[in-house]
Amino acid sequence: MLVDLDYFFAQAEEVRDPSIRTKPVVVCVYSGRTADSGAVSTANYLARRYGVKSGMPIFLAKRKLENVDAVFLSVDHDYYENVSDRIMAMLRERADAFEQVGIDEAFLDVSSRVERDFDKANLLAQEIRQEIRWKEGLTCSIGIGPNKLVAKIAADIRKPDGLTTIRLEQVHDFLSPLPIGSLIGVGKKTKERMLSLGIRTIGDLARVDVQALNEVFGRTLATYFHDASFGIDEDPVREAGEAESISRIATLKDDTRDLKAVLDRARDLSGEVHADLVQRGKMFRSVSVLAVMVDMSVHSRSKTLEESTSELEALNVSVEDLLARMLDDLDRPLRRIGVKVAGLSSADVKQERLTKFLHS
């Protein structure tokens, strides 16, 4: 799923000062040259009704709103980042894999936790929307799909405060009638080229031979556009800046601080992580555990091993040590726990080193 915080900067300002909720709100990046020099960063939907858009010069936005009681504010990055960090921490603990793609946007792979059931994914999305609204006073739009591409387009369809779920068998009917500009990667210039070729919808694009697209856009883009028009996207959800990791998270049967109960569930998660490691032919170098408390606060502990390994016993020992130390430091019951390995490398590397040693 793709979670997109609605008109984030402006909405965060509305939360900070509820008295401006009924007014057009425009958050600006001021250049400082003159009182009105700079550009619009974002605007609430009331301001958008008057034609105010992101990137618009501030003087033009003020002209469009000159007869309206509008509010113009300067961006406050520290404030927005603090709000974003809290929300992203909550989203991260609800995902099998998490990828933040902006201060107001993140992909969540929730396949395992919802058992690949779109109805359960829909319920999870509703819970996320309710939690963000309850804790931060913000709305968000969520798209659910079989991959990142479809989820992103779905999230953009119904804003603000929307939830759109597209099942695998619905992808073709969902994408086909959409205007070509809805496809991720089709900007203003590319849209103009598509229209000049008679490609007005994503369905039109799907009917164009990939070789014909090759001649216009080159092989790489042509392949992407061809696949995307059919809703094909193999790009995994992956933590930005993290080479690769494998993680699992689960809700405990009961809220508890009992180490035995926590470790029993942790061993199950470690087993799942280890099975994934074996399947991928990987070793790990670092181990992390995550705990979500009854008050929804999030805590984590990590350790780096002296050398990479793929042994389940090493993983279990590390997880047990980290959780034991974490429980010593915390005085509240745990609701959810997670296990993650990172610093992954190919298991073949260790075998190659051993082979070279034996033959040297």
C-alpha cells in the first residue's frame, strides 16, 4: 500500500492552528528578495479551488486570492519533520517491509501480515487512517494494489482522505481508462509526445507495440511504459538507504512484559526470517529487535556481529539478548515485536573464501 498524507504542510499548519481550517492556506518558500518573491510549496484544497498550485509564484497565488481571507505561511521544516517522523514510525511497525519516499509518503508491503488477503489489507488501511487522524489530526489517502505502481496510482485517484483498493484481477479495468498523465513517470513533455502519437489513455498505451515505443523513447523507457501499461511492476518495497534487510513483525497474544512469552513469539519470527535468508542464499551481519508498547511508542535495539553468518542459532541468541536487555529498560507491557537482519551478503562469498583457503 501507498500512504500519502494529504496536502501535508498546509494540513499540519491547520492542526497547529485550527482557526485557519476554514480559510485558504498557502505554505510558501520565500526567497527573501522581496516580500512576495518565492514559490508555493503546498496549499490546502480551499486554496486549490482558486487555482493555487504547488510551484506557483507567491505573487500569483496572492493575486488569485486577493479578495479572499487567505493565510500565507512560511515553511517550517522542523515542525513538519517531527510530525512526519512520528507517523512514519507508526507505519513502519505495521509493515513487513517499509519504504519512505518523501516526508509525506511511504510504501508498505503488508503481504505477510494480511496473508495476501485484500479484504484484510483494506481493514489494515482503515486502522492506519484512523490512527493517524486520532494521534496527529491528519487525513491521508491510501492506495492498495498488487505492486507499488498500482498502489501509487490508486492513492492518487481519490483525494483527500481516500482509500482505493485494486485487486490483481481488477488492474486492467482500473488502469485502461485512466488518462495517460496518470501513469507514474509520464511528465508534461512525455505526455505531449504520447498525445501526439494518439495515446490518450493507459489502455491506448497498452495497445502500442513495444518496438514502436522503442523508436520514440528508447529501449529502457519503452520497456517501462509497456510493462506499466499492464500494471506490471517488480520493484520491491525497500528501506531507503538500506542495502537490504529481512524483517518480520507480529502482535503478541497478550500485552506483556513476560520475557518467556516474548521470546516464544520472537523465535517464531526468527525462524521466518531465517527461512527467507536460506531461500535467498544470504548471510547477515546485524540483528535488530523492535518493540511497540501499549502506548504505541516504538523502541528498538541492534547489534553487529563480528562476522557474517547464516546460522539460526546465532540469530536466536542475538534476538534473546537484545530483547532481554530491552525489557530491563522498559516498564510498560509490549504489544508487538519485530525481528530484522541487515548487512546482507551472499552465502557464496563465505564458501568462496573457504575454497580459496583450502587450495592455497
